[in-house]
Amino acid sequence: MRMAWWIFISLIAVQIILVQYMVEEFLAGHFETLYYYVIALGFMFVTTIISYIFFRRVDRVMDQ
């Protein structure tokens, strides 16, 4: 589960960076680029959920 921990931390860090960029673009008035950040943030969210489910199943198999 150690590898899963680092993967989760890195995915959360990427999501935090994307939110920071979205706020900066919003405050700068560049509303046309926000769509791309929303897509990227959604992709990272889905990737995080999929990796969480994968590592949860891996842990369940290793416990048997």
C-alpha cells in the first residue's frame, strides 16, 4: 500500500495545482481557458477514483 499512498499524494497534488491555475486564470479574466482546466481536473478526479478502486482491490487480494 506504500506505492498507492505516493500515487494518491501525487494525484492530489496535481489537482491542487490545477485548481490554483484555474483561480489565477479566472482572476486574470481569461475565461476561455477555464474549460480546459475543468476538463483536466475532471480527468484527474476520474484517474484518482480508478486508482483508488484498483489499489483497494489489490489490498483485498493480498489479504486473502
